[in-house]
Amino acid sequence: MRLIVTDDHAEMSRVAGRLIETAIQLNPTAALVVATGNTPLQAYQELAQLVQQDQVDVSQLRPFQLDEYLHVPATDPRSLFGWSKRAFLDPLQLPVEHMVRLRGDVADIPGACHSYDKAVEATGGFDLAILGLGPNGHLGFNEPPTEADAPTRQVTLTQTSLTSNAGYWDKLEVPTRALTCGMRHLLAARQILLLVSGSHKRDILWQTINGPVTSAVPSSYLQQVSNALVIADRSAWPYPV
Ligand code: F6R
């Protein structure tokens, strides 16, 4: 695991946008798994600007959804597919069919997880995982405790995540169950980018980087992954590097 510390959120987003653009230029058919949440939003905007300015061809990209709420249709404002569309697909002018979905709005949930895993395997695994850090160390919705080889599956969200998610949807009821891409696929990605911003992430980022590698902090598994890069702003990592 490597760490880059930027002055602020804007610089973190610029650095991340540039890195993602480079990854796409080097591999135009890259399979990317794409986090939602607040942290990467500006990085995706930076990426879209760079792609337009440098005329990078993104038409062959293979984006994958990272997680989804259970029984929330794509038209619901809480849907993470909808979030992925607004934050990632639309700025890159990619049609929605381009994204491999993790569907929480179907009757057969184990089947949906299985077909997602099959699609990841068929593509040869992820070239790049773009992740945010949950307040409890979750990556995707791999809530603690999660083993490093956990498959794509349905999970019950912890109180920490429910409280954190409540902030995204004002008065809407926060779903308590979700589907997540398994830790196994995330840790096997050929490149992992973890974006972390804000003083509220300071303690969990410290545990991620310096704490014991433990299922109680799923992000701590990244310590064992040499191709994981953490880009944190100074409010999340105010310590010497
Ligand atoms: C989002 C996701 C979550 C978030 C994490 C951080 O698809 O899977 O793991 O990345 O909860 O969220 P923010 O960036 O809003 O602090």
C-alpha cells in the first residue's frame, strides 16, 4: 500500500482524476469498479474534463457497479445505480447499458450476485477499483466483520453505515440491507485507488494504514496489497508521510 497526501479535497480530486485518465489511456478496455458516495464525485468531474480535453476514447471501458441497496429500483433517488449514472456515466457520456449492474431490484438476489461474479470473472477481474472509505472501514458495503475472500453477497448494514448514509437522503428512509461486490474481487484488482477526505475519516484511515490487519476493519486488508494507492487530503492524514 502506498499513500499520497494532498493539500485539500480539490487537489485529491485532480490527482485522482489524472490517475484514472492515465489508467484508461493505457488500457482503453479497462474494467473499472466505481464507488459512489461523496468522496469521488469531484474526481469523476475532473476525469470527465480531462477525457474531453485530451480526447480520450472511453467508449470501450467496462464500468462495474460497486454496491446497491436491496429492493430499491433504479428510478428511486436512493439507488446507487442512479448515483453511478449521475456521477460517472453521464459526465463521460456513457450509456447506462455500459455498466455491469449489481441488481438489488430483482426477485432472485443470490442469482444477481452470482451473475455479477460471473461477469467479473469473465472480464478477467478488475483493472482498477475506485473506492471510498466507510466510517467503519467498509469498502463497498463489505461491512465489518468481512473476510478477505468474501464473495459478492447480500449484507445487513451496520448502525455506523446507516447513520452515515442517512445524511445522503434527507428525509428518505435509509435502506438497511444492500448488495456488495465481494472483498475478494476488490483485493484482486490490478490497481486499487482509495480516496479519503476530511477529518471525520482520520481515525479510520489511521486504523486502515497502521492498525492490525483484521476483518473488523476491512480496509486494513489493503496493507497487504502492493498495488493499492491511498490518496488522502491533509485533513484526513495530518501526519508526516
Ligand atoms: C459507495 C460505497 C461506500 C462509500 C463509503 C464512503 O459506493 O461503497 O463504501 O465509498 O461509505 O462514502 P463517502 O465517500 O460518502 O464518505
